[in-house]
Amino acid sequence: MKKKNLIGFMLAALLGVVFGVESCEQKAEKTIVPGAVWNDTDGNPINAHGGGLLYHEGVYYWYGEYKQGETVLPSWATWECYRTDVTGVSCYSSTDLVNWTFRGIVLPAVKDDPDHDLHPSKVLERPKVIYNKHTGKFVMWAHVESADYSKACAGVAVSDSPTGIFSYLGSFRPNDAMSRDQTLFVDDDGLAYHFYSSENNETLYISQLTDDYLRPSGHYTRNFIKESREAPAVFKHEGKYYLLTSGCTGWDPNQAELAVADSIMGPWTTIGNPCTGDDASNTFHAQSTYVQPVVGKPNCYIAMFDRWNKTDLADSRYVWLPMSFVDGKITIPWQAEWSLPK
Ligand code: DGJ
């Protein structure tokens, strides 16, 4: 550990004793270095952007956009819609959240059909996977787009195994509304919800799913109306629901915002920017994608962000940080290096 980090760690430990700070950080050997190249167990950079985690039978699975090849700005572009070809959704597995093993491309691109949602010429973003205890299926929802981002649909795929291969079922506009940045959340009662930026990214929809998690149930709410929030990441803490989002500035970072609600369908109350420390005003040059509770460790939640490199999207990095809960206030303090409890 570097001297600056060691002082930070000692200060955090002292604060913890004096003020009852709760978070998951502690001194350990394997560290997470936000923004650094993070290699998998084969020594290759982890390639799972805009992703999310699934915990299933003692194993964490990390799904994300597998971004490969050149980043291009199409000649017809009227805005910075930098893109890479669709390659598919990747999956990594881990039991400690630090060492990740590549499990393959679990939803591959469809190269031989130019009209297919998963053709390389399209856009595939922010995949999330949840497990349905009743059907025994792993269900993936993703943002499925045309190259110019006018399609604004959700795509759904299923698998019998967390490591795929997932079968693609097709795409649609949930509740007849545009669907771009998105995430999924399964509540303690087994009901699942789809959070998505809609109405040209101006309004965030929360849509309860059918019991098989494959379609919208028809019960939905419109939230943060005309507030232009995207990159939703949801978690539940001590009976309340929390939603971390970004503003809408394309691939460029902006200020994060946390909101809280007693009911998952809202109403939601904005409680401000949870990020603190260096570059907190632009989310540490990153954008939210998921929040993962560390199983078996109360008050230990990891906030996951993407640090996009818009002109070389495949070299985008991950900023993972532990959340801090002090006297009921939730913050995400910047840390150059940290580790999880064993
Ligand atoms: C911001 C979104 O959060 C990303 O997933 C991606 O869609 C970019 N916009 C594209 O500009």
C-alpha cells in the first residue's frame, strides 16, 4: 500500500472507531484499484462494460458489454455517438469479487443477419441478468439499439445456466415507451423490476415484470419527469430503496445523484451527490452501472461505475468503490486503492 493510501486507511479506521463508520473497506492483500486496467485470471483485461453482477449459489457473475475493435464516429453522426461493433455480452465469475475468470461470450453477436438486433452494426448496452427461482431460468435484459440510437428498445434473452449460452427472445419498447439505459432489480419477495430511461432519456420508468421476468407486467411508474437521468443502479438498504443515476451527457461524465424511496415504484426523493473526495463532482470521471451488496457482509455495498474512453471504448475502465454508511448518510468516498473483507 502506498504511503498516502496507508494514511487514508489509518484515518478511516480511526473515524470508524470514533464515529461508528460502517463500510466494507479493510486492509487486505488483494486490492481494487479504481480506473486501472483490471486483468482476469488469464491475464487479459476484463471486458464487461456497462455491466452488472448476479450472485448465485456462492458465485458472483459479472455480465457486461464485450467491446472489441476500433471505436468509430459514423460519418452521418450529428452528436458524439462513438461506437464499436456489437461483439456480445461477456461473463466472468468470481468467489471473492476481485479475481475474475472469463466464462465466455454468453450472448454472442449475430453476424450473418444485418437486420438482427445483435448484428455487429447495431448497439448492445448495459446487460443485466437476474435469476428466476420459479422457472429456474437466468434472464438477461439489455439496451438494444440501432447505430444512431433511434431504436430505443429492451432486448430479452434466457438461459438455463448463468454462463449461457443465452437464447435471444427479441426486443420491444416496454410499456410502449422508449427504453435506453437500464437495469434490473429483484426484491426480497421475488418480484422483479426494470428501470429504464425513457421519453428521449428525459423520464425514468420503473416497470414491474411478469412472474417469469420476461415481459413488463403493465404496472409501471414515471419518475424524475423531465430530469434526464440515466445509468440507473438500484439497491435496498435497511428496508429503503436507493437509486443511483447520472445525468445525460453522452459518454462524458457528470455529477451522480442518489434518490431514496419507501416503495420501489416511488415516489423517489433526491438526496444529492453521494460521491465525495477527488473529482466527486464528475463521479470520478465515471458513470454508474450497478450496486452490488457483498453477500454476508452487512453494510458492505460496492458501487460500480464505468470510466468511458469515448474514442477507444474497449479501453474503458472500471471504477468500483465501497459505499459508506455513517449516521444514516450514504456516501461513496474516492479511494485510489482499497480491499474487501475476507
Ligand atoms: C450514456 C449511456 O449511459 C451509455 O450507456 C451510452 O449509451 C452513451 N450514453 C452513448 O453516448
